[in-house]
Amino acid sequence: MLGIEGGSDESTQKQIKTELTDEEIELDLKNNVPEIIPIQCGTLTAKMHTNLFVCPGIHQHCIELDCEPDLITPKAFTIRANKDRQKDWKASIRIGKSNLRTLMEMKHFDFHNHQTFCSAKCQSRNYIAPSLLDMERDELLARHLPTIIPRTEPTLGALFKNPQFSQFIQSAGTSAGTSAESAQTSQLLSTIQQFTKNEQFRIAAETNALMTKMTTQPMVFWGEMQNLGISEQIIDQMVETLNAMRMELKNGQIENIAPLLSKSIASLGVCDRVVRTIRRRSSISGINRFSTEEDINLKQT
């Protein structure tokens, strides 16, 4: 009996230790994401190299398995764990107690340098890029509620006398009434949160439609961008991204941008030009090496 009880205590201690480790992991994610973090998919455990987890993530070689000599992708990781039938790969992979999707939606975890190297393929109904979400939310509130929160900071009583604000509150099913200021403030925050949440789903749906048109109907997409007069602005953003990758490459941060550079070369159709440049450089190096050897032989004779 004593041996059984002792084994039970030991098992409990191990369980507690695991839970504490999970809490420590989640705490680290909130404060500072480490370069390597333990992950789990089903019963399979591994390590993720966060600096290689580049948007959109699913096909990035960033996961280390003890039994594998090379890094594998999150997609391959879910296949090894027999979870590949699940459509949501982010929900299949866990970091600590939470799955990857939950952590990303709560902004506790994200792709490496996401705002700079966003592939525009990470959009889904449940996840919106952080820069897009913040920008759209601010623009939305500024567009629909122009006089609700003026810069002069009026009193709460004057705020509720605003006819546009009253109409907005009534349409959302709330009541301004004559309740205390604390209750009014709570109602205001609740209404704006619900309003923002609905807009997030709308923005996500519009973003998905836009991304689909860009990939499946490129002629239509770029024709519309030209008509809107923003095609050059989009190309400028692409150039800025390439310049940022150039700087990282010059600074020796090859692992961060190597996959993106290779994909860019293939997408732009300049593989032949790159190969010719490499061959030309190799040919020049060979000529220089031959000339140097010939000069040495002449001096010796």
C-alpha cells in the first residue's frame, strides 16, 4: 500500500510540474517569445524554432523532432501526429495549455516579424492580421462615429445627448436612459465591443474574398486596383518589403528571409536570370584563378 501511495504522489508531482511548465510557457509568450519553444500535436511532442515560423507558417520548415535530422513543417508535424484530417492545423498544435490559433487570436503569439513579412495568405474567418485589425477598427469607428468621442472630451451627459450616438445605442439594443454614469459607461463599452466584433467578421469575409480574387482572377484584381489608382502604391509596398529583406540578408539574418527570397524569385519568373548571373560569376572566378596560377608559374621559371 505504501508503494502504491508513493507512486501516486510521485505521479501527482509530475503532473503539477507539467502544469507549471505550461504556465511558464504561456507567460513567456506574453512577455517575450523565446527562439525555441516546446509544442505538441496529439501525443507527439517537438520543438518549434520561432524565428523560422514565417507567415503563412504551414509549409515553413521550423519544427524539430528528436527522431528527425532535418526540420519539418507544421503540416508534416500534423501528419506524423495523425491529425492531418483536421482542417485547422493551428488548432491541432498546442503550446502549453493553449492551441496555436487561440494564442494567435489573443495576440500572445504570431508569425516571426509578421507585419514586415506577411504573405497575405494567413487570412481566415477566425484570424485577422494584427496591423489590419487595428487599422480597420480605428477607421471604422472614425467613419461611423465621427462625433461620439470628440477631442474636446465632453462630459458623459453631453455625450449621451448626441443624436447620432443615441441612434447608434438604440440600434444595438441598449438603453441610455437615466442610469448612473458607471452603468452608462459599461453599456457604451459593451456596445462598442459588440460592434467591433461584428465588424471583425465582416472585414475577415471581405479580406478572404479579396485574397481569393487576387489569386484566382489576377487580371480582374489588378484591373480593379488600376481603376482605384492604388496599383503603384501596392507595388511600392512590394519594393519596400524586398528592400527590408535585402537589409536582413546584408546583416546575416539569412534564415529569416531565405524561403521568402526563393519564392519571390520563382514567382517573378526570374530564375533564368539568376542562374545566368551565378554562372557568369563562376566563370569570372575561374578565369581569375587560372590567371593567378599562370603568373605564379611564370615567376618560378
